[in-house]
Amino acid sequence: MGDDRGSLISLEQSKNIPFKINRVYYIYGTKTNVVRGKHAHTSLKQVVVCVNGSCKFLLDDGLKKEVIELNSPDVGLYIGKNIWREIYNFSKDCILIVLANKQYNEEEYIRDYKKFIKTIKK
């Protein structure tokens, strides 16, 4: 929503966020040559918004890979479970906010790509 005063975006669970929000975090100050992510989640769902700057996501479901650029604060990227993600090409001013349906749990991360492919093919 916006007018001559500026813009406002609300993020509401079960309305424009398709799950109950249990965790919110943000990523900033990432150098342009760094690749983040490099993992998948066995059950976590996320919505990612680039509130400032830009970056690219490589999303991989084990069959198809897709690159998506986030560069607008009014666009959210939904990432479901069992999707490998790599985040790269950060602008110097990039700020990502992430809304997740679960709290942090290291046990549900898949950090090895070969293990990810094996998990998907089960």
C-alpha cells in the first residue's frame, strides 16, 4: 500500500504469509563475492524479502534449477521444504528478511548436496 507519504507493507501469518511465523531473522553486510545458504531443510518453510538492495537465489528441487533475483521490498520469495538454496551476487546494501515457520533446529538442515539429492530421491 502506498501514497504520497510512502509505502507500507504488512506481513501477516496465514494471510500473505502461508504459515504461522515462528522465527524472523535478517541478513545484511554480506560481501558481494560471498555465497550463502548452500543447504536445504527437511521441513522448514520460509518467505524471504529483500528489503534493500538485491541478490540472487539459486533454487534446486533435485530435478530443476531456477535463478531468481530479489531486488524489490514488495516481493516475497516462498521457499518450501526440500529445496536446495544458494544465495549470491549480493549488492553492498542488500538486506534480506526471512520469516520461517519453525524455530532454528540444526538437525533439519541438509548441508551436503549429495545427501540432499539422495534424500529427494527416496
